[in-house]
Amino acid sequence: MKAIVQDAYGPPEDLRVEEIAQPEPGSGEVLIQVRAASVDPGVWHLTTGQPYLLRALGFGLRAPKARVRGMDVAGRVKAVGPDVTRFQPGDEVYGTCDGSFAEYACATQDRLAHKPATADFEQAAVVPVSGCTALQALRDVGRLRSGQSVLVIGAGGGVGTFAVQLAKALGAAHVTGVCSGATAELVRSLGADEVVDYTLQEPTDGTARYDLVLDIAGNRPLARLRRVLSPGGTLVMVGGEDGGKWFGGMGRLLRALLLSPFTGQRLRGFFSTQSHDDLRLLAELIEAGAITPVIDRTYPLVHVPEAIGYLRSGRARGKIAVSV
């Protein structure tokens, strides 16, 4: 099968197409004939091996343990391994796995769900990582309650476009999205009650306060984020960039956890996971029309390096899909 592989950490341009053996499903795994995948910041981090802390967390110190990149996946079940109870050959599924930038990939059944019936493979493939991140940030970490006000910084990106829609679906009374002027109409169309163009107005100037603030892949100081929180409000930092090659944005997350016990505000950072239950819930919301995946561009498998480059340019609105 064709796959996008790497044998050493490096820039996305070093990724290459190679013919490799088709994987075999183990216990609790299904073999997926991949129809689509997607690109997210995690793909770039694992390709480059930065921040270096990732390598110490088990992804490979000198070289990546997994040769094939890609996490988000959508496709058809080709075969099932022992102890698989949720799926059978022919099922259309979506979720996450190791190595989705390939014609076939194996995934555990616990990280998959049946594909939303109203979505095509590309639309389904852009949901798992970003959709689960937005859902868990709002529901589990942010503890969003009906009637609250929410500020989404980074509302025009992959996680942000899901966060705006999910905040409304979970009962937020007022959702403010922060994005560039070029993305403002998109964010409004997703249900934002108000849009702030960060090129014209600083969203943390303190003129408004919110019950819940989502800062997605940002780098604003904690002090500036706290001043737009209500006295008992919650700040959730979803990733972070520009924090250096060693720790990335993780240093800011650690400072938030250390400060949180000494203030009435909840300051949180987290790393998302993907589960069958959350994927099934997202599929139901898509089928009900409550959320719609936003795709900026779709690239063929052989152009994955260009897709990653476009993501890193900061110009993407919503998600970037990969067609296999």
C-alpha cells in the first residue's frame, strides 16, 4: 500500500510516499480502507519532533516510533481482529489511529464510531481530533452550563469552528468569537453572537467579561486572559504555540495550574483524547444539523507536505482534509 512515511524528525518536506506492507489488525482492532484523513497541529509537532518534550513522552527520542503520520481517519472497515464487537467489514467509520496517511490503517474499536450518515468521508475525517478537543474543553474541563457566556479565541481555526457551534449546542447564552476580519463572516455563520477582529481590537482589553474563555493555540499572558474572566469564571487553554523548542506552550499551562488554587478563577489546560462515546455524540450532532465540519482545502495523499505547510501558514479557515 502507499503511505506517507518518515524515518527521522524533520520538516514536512522530508515526508515521502513509499510502498509498505499493509497492516494486520490485532485484538480489538479493525483494518480500515482509508478514504480520508486530515491535518492538525499535532501532525506538525510529531513530524518535526518539537517541542522536544514530546520525544520524552514516548514518541521516540531520536526518531519517531511510528513511521506513518496521520491521526484523523475515515473509511470502510476491511477486516476485524479478535474481540471486535462494534464493527464488521463494510461499515463506514471515523475516528483516530496511528498512521492514517496511508491507503490502509489499523485502529482500536474504542477510538472509532460509525461515520455520520449526512457527512462524506472528507467531512467526517476532519472531526475526530478537533471536534473531541472542542467538546471536552467546553463540557468536561470548562463545565459549560446553560445560560453562560463564552469567549472563543481562535474561533476561525480547526478547533475553534467546532467550539463556536458546540458552545451554542450545549446551551451557551452568548458566544463571542475572536478571529481575523477575513474569517468573521464564517464565524458568524457558525452561530457566534458577536465577533471580535483581533487585528482591530484586543479581545482581552477588559471591556467585557465571560464565564468561560477558550484560548486555542494562543500565547497571551495569563494576566491578560484572567481580566476578561468573571470572578468565578474558567479559563481553558487548548494547546499553545511560540513557547520554544523544548516545552512549546506547555510552560504556560503549568503556570496556570500552579496559580489556579490561589484565585477564585479556574485556570486549566488539558490534552484531549478520542473515545467511541464522544465520537458517537459528535456524529449525532452532525446528523441533527447542530454542527457542520468546516473544510478550507482538500489535498490528495501525495501532497500531505503541502497540506501541513498550508496549516502552518496560519491562513487556514476551519480544517484541512486529505483525500486518499
